[in-house]
Amino acid sequence: MAKMNVLLPAMGEGVIEATVTKWLVSEGAQVNEDDPIVEVATDKVDSEIPSPAKGKIASIVAKEGAVPKIGDLLAVIENEADNAKADETKVNKEIERVQETIENIRQEKKEVETVSEEMKSRTPSGKFLTPLVRSMAMKEGIGFDELDRIVGTGMDGRITKDDFLNYAESKKSGKAEKEPEPLKKPLPEEPLKKPVPEIEPQKQPVPEIKPQEIPEAEPQKVPVPEVKPQKEDEVIPMDRVRRLISEHMVMSKRTSAHVTSFIDADVTKLVEWRNAYKDKFFEKEGQKLTLTPFFIDAAARALYEIPMVNIQVDGSNIIKKKNINIGMAVALPDSNLIVPVIKNANEKSITGLAKAVNDLAARARSNKLKPDEISGGTFTLTNYGSYDNLAGTPIINQPQTAILGTGAVRKTPVVIESPLGDSIGIRQIMILSLSYDHRVIDGALAGKFLQKVKQLLENFTPDLK
């Protein structure tokens, strides 16, 4: 019998550890190659790790609740000696990828340990700096005042590694905010023919002002009203995902100046076409045809024509994203929420979007999304209509700057204008809401974007491909 180690694989960019949430097998169980054996959770996504080979689970090293790092041992598998060599070859590539991640982590740890003790952990305005960010700042020669201008996307405005790297890159490219140039001395004027007696101004003593050091204490927090449950109340602790959602939502409201605009759209033509064609579409493609792909298509096309909504904020810089990657909010069976991302949505047909929407939604609900499938979004869509809600004011999914909400489609009596005069008709009407970051998106631009989405939905033309 030969033994093979099951290691925690690389889980996506920036992820260095994961929590073991549930073992799907027990010690002594027989498993086949690629059988899921353990569920792990990161701060981005929950994933299943498959068995790298066929064999028996000899021992489980990382118990449920443990927090191993990338490359740490999870379990040991025993397999036949004849198959051991072949199985070892299959996992060599994964081990090499894990080793590279481990080396990067070690390098970061080494840099952190060499950070000067004299460098304080907070900027003059009180922003917290992790040891890693301090180390990188020293390496790049960036001081406290300059660090203070970086907008942190972490909890309580904390400057993360990605925030620093984005700022450093924009600085190297010349896009970062430049220091004001010193005033040039004026050229000496031509002396007057008659000398004017020089009057020496009286000097007033200037009191010496010594800058006060910012204390290292944690920033004061607004007191939260105490809640005392009554005897008959049920206390339900938040699970890990709900806590992360809570922190992310509070951080977003604290980061962006939220404003929401509304517009209604007459989608009668779209709804009638979809109802007439959905059965044929299912027979041909084996996929359900919901309204969500049409909403994503309209949003993607509007973003392509109005790219200043497809942006992010980096300090005093605006980053206009080249790719249009649209996240769609998916409700999970446990009442939590996850946002898988459709990359380059503007390049996909309705058929391609329908397949992507159905696939991502199904795998999100069965906990089978990959880490890179919930990252890289530049804009988000959330659908209130699933529960017959008319509209809502969604919270921006940081670091994005806008999110589109789609309400329920309802038959509504409306005024129909025509050359023969106005009349009352029954139309399929829905409300669109756009929450946007008023720091960088004004009402006029938001209104123009909503109007474009409305026009695209009302003038729908089928393009399945």
C-alpha cells in the first residue's frame, strides 16, 4: 500500500487559508478519484475538494472547524502500490501550484517581520495599517501622509493589500495624485530710480505648535443599542456567511455616498415573445428561458455605451473598467446571498447568457462555485421580481459603483399615446432602480443609464444566435 497526502489547494487570488466546514467521508471509507471528500469555506466562497486518487481514507488530519493554510495537510489516502505512481504523477502539477502559493506566503511573512518597529500602525487620520501594508509602504518609499490619501476598502476603512497595490501601480503610471509643486520665486523687479526707504515690518511672535501624535488606540465606535431577548424569544447566532454579508454591507454604506434613481419600463413586447418562445427554447437548448438574461443583456449593452458607470474608485482616481463583468445576486436555500459573475457579458448572446445564468445559479445553490466565479465583477444586478416586489434600493457591491435592481413585471393600466389620440391599455410594466456612488456618478449620468436600459428593454429584438 502507498500513501498520498491530500493538501489544501490554491483557492483563488489573495486566499491564504480556509475553514474545514464538513467532511463528506470518514476514516476508512473507500473513495474514487475526483469524489468530493471535504467542504471548505473561505471569505469568498464555499467549495468541495475532490479526492486526488482512488483509495481508502487512512486518516483525517484537519478536523471540522480547523483553519489550514494553502498547502497544509488535510488527510492521507492509501492506495494500491501499482496505482500509486500514476496517481502521484496526476497530483504533481497541483503540488507545484500549491508550493508556489506557499512560497509567496512565506515571502510576505518575511517582509512583515522586517517592518521597522518605528513605523506606526495608523496614519495621521487614524486609518489602520497592517504589517504587510507597512512593509510594502517602506519598500515603495510611501509615507504616512501619502498613505492617508488611499481609500481603504477593508473593514472600517482599513487599507488592504489590493488597495495599496492599485495605488502604487497608478502612481507608477503617473495617474496618482501628484504633490503640489512649490511656488516659484518671482523675478526681481527693476529697481526704482529713487530709492524708497525700506520699512521693516514688526515681527509678531508665532507660538510654536507641536504636532500631536495620533494615539494607537482603536477608533471610537458609535454605541449600539443593547438588545435584551425576552424569555420567550429565540436567539439565532449568525452563521459565517451572514456575518460576512453584514460586514460587507455596512462597509459599503460607509464607503459610498448611496443614491437611488427609478424608472419604469414597458416590457410587453419582451414578455410576449419570451412566453411564446420559451418552450421551443427548452426543447432546443435544454435550458429554461427566464427574464434575467434579457435584463443582464440590456445592462451590459448600456454599460458598453455608457462606460462611466462601469467604474471603480481608487483614492482620487477613477478606474474605467475595460471588461463588463456582471454579477447576479442569487438567494441561497439557507436565506444567505452570493453573487456569481458573468465575465464579458456584453460579448454573449441571449442563449449564452441564459446558459450562464442557469449554470451559475444552480451551482451557487448546490455550493459548487469556484472562487474565480464570484470575483472580478464590475457591475451587479439583483432581481426583486422573483418575490413579486415592485422595487428596492440595493446596496452597492464594493468596489463597484452601481447596482441595478429589477422589480416584478405586472399588468398595469397605462396611457398609450398615438397619432389618433391617447387611450388606456393594459401593458406589462416593471420598475428599474439604480443605486450608485454619488462621489463619482451624478444624477444625470445615472438617469441617462437607466433611460438606456429602458429603451433597450422596450425595443427588444430577439438575437439568440
